[in-house]
Amino acid sequence: MNRAHAVRAAAAWTLLTVVAAACGSSSSGQPKEPPVVTVIGHDFALEAPDSLPPGPTRFSFRSDGTVPHEVGIGRVKRGVMLDSLLKVELKGADITGMYDAGEGLLYLAPGESVDAELLVTLERGRDYVLICTLEDKGKPHSTMGMVRGLRVMND
Amino acid sequence: MLGKAAAHARALGVSVVLGAVASCTHPASAPATVHVIGTDYAFAMPDSVSAGPTVITFENRGKQRHEAVFVRLKPGVTLRQFADSVARDAPVRPLRATGSAVLFADPGSRNDVVSIRINFKRGEHWALSCQFADSAGAPKHQKLGMFRLVTVR
């Protein structure tokens, strides 16, 4: 990570902490909605944060791709190293046993939008995987770069 | 490691989140909850739901792996039109208004990792289906009964 990236990451961390705290409760005691994180699909990458604070989080999805894309979200099993999972997936091998059962995804054909979100209660210190498993000419998009990890902060 | 495109996106992600996450809102009340139960081969859920923010959870009580695929129908498309297309194995994409939102659950388990949140609008129609098949060449689960249409009241 270069210095500029590190500075931006630190700034993002600070803001996320502030926003997460602001979203958690209100002075009136009225429940507030969880924060929304928008994942963006490209040919062939998923644009999303590297890390987020713990707690309920809404994931929306949009795509500027020329082919259908999806963002699937799964929770990495305890004891599985995120980097290992990403390496396995990029090689095109099966990672099914590396994340907990119970996943969700949002799918978009080119030009479509989806008026639904995935709601995930991000667990402190856990890792999640964001992935597009659709194929193009027999090649999974995940092996072309559409897989990434999401680390949940410890504090 | 990640490809160049993904690495570039990773770098951009930090700045994206600055704008993306700062959008919590304050609803008048907590979202409603709809619990969908899948079996071999049917869905249990209401035929209609109330308008407003709703969290949908999914539990699989069957012996096969199932999914719950939600799509909104285009305005003007009737439930009958959509159901007929499914029955005829005709493409339904021209009839749907949006992409889809999907939850998965292994046999005998509840998906406790991910749920779907939809802000239902009065008068909308949504379809729920399972596109899985038990083997190559076998009918999709939706043809075996895992297909429902839902109206927002």
C-alpha cells in the first residue's frame, strides 16, 4: 500500500466510524437504517471497500458492464485466510468449502438496475468475500478479477 | 493475487465508500420482516405484502439445496402473463423490471448470513422462484412448484 492509499484508507476508516456511530441510534430512540454500501460492477472488477465497521450493513449494486454481472456475498469460514481464498478462486478452483453456508447475491443484466439490497450483519473481525461467478466464454468472471475480500474492523 | 483491474478497483474503493456509506436514513419505523420457507418443492410465504421497507429471510426445510430469487415485474405485466411464460419456459426477461436478488440456503438450514431488503411500493408485483435443478436435464425447481407471485398492497 503506497502512502497516498494509506492516507485515504485512514480517512475512510475515520469517516466510516463516525457514520456508523451516527447511523446506530438516534437521540429520540427511533431505530435508524443501516448504512448503505454501493458495490459497482465493471468488466471485470468489483469496486467496493476493502474494510468496513461491524454491524448491519445494506449492500446495493450497480453495473456499467457490457455483460451480465452479479455480486455475491459470503462469510469466510473462521480459520480460512482471506488471501488464500482469493488465490484459490483466481485459479478457478472451488471455494465452496471456504465460506459459511448462506449466501446472497444481486444480479444485473447490462442496463438493468435492481431495487433490492442485501442486508448483512457484518461480524467484528470476520472476513467476507464479494464475487461474480457468472461466466464469459466459459471463463468465470471471478478468475478475471471479479472477486475481492472485505475485512470487518475490530473496533 | 488480484488482477490489475481488480487492484485498481480496490484502490478506488476507499474513495467510493466515502460517498457510498454516508447515506443512512431514518425510517418512521423498523422494516417489516417476511420469512420465506422453501421445501421440496414449494415456497411458503404470503401472497401479498405491505408497502414499505421489508427484510426478507430464507430458510430451507427441504432435502435439496434451494434458492429464493426475487424479481419485480414490469408495470402492466399481469401475474397471469408472467406465470404463463414460466409455464411455457419462455424468456421472462422482457417481463421483468429489474435484475434479481437471491438468497441461498443448504438443506435443513436457515440463511443467517444474508437477507434481502426491499422497499416495496403499493401495486408492484414480484416473482419468487428457485432456478435450481436436481440434476442435468431435470426440471427446474420452479417447474416443480417453487414459484410464487406476490402483490404489494
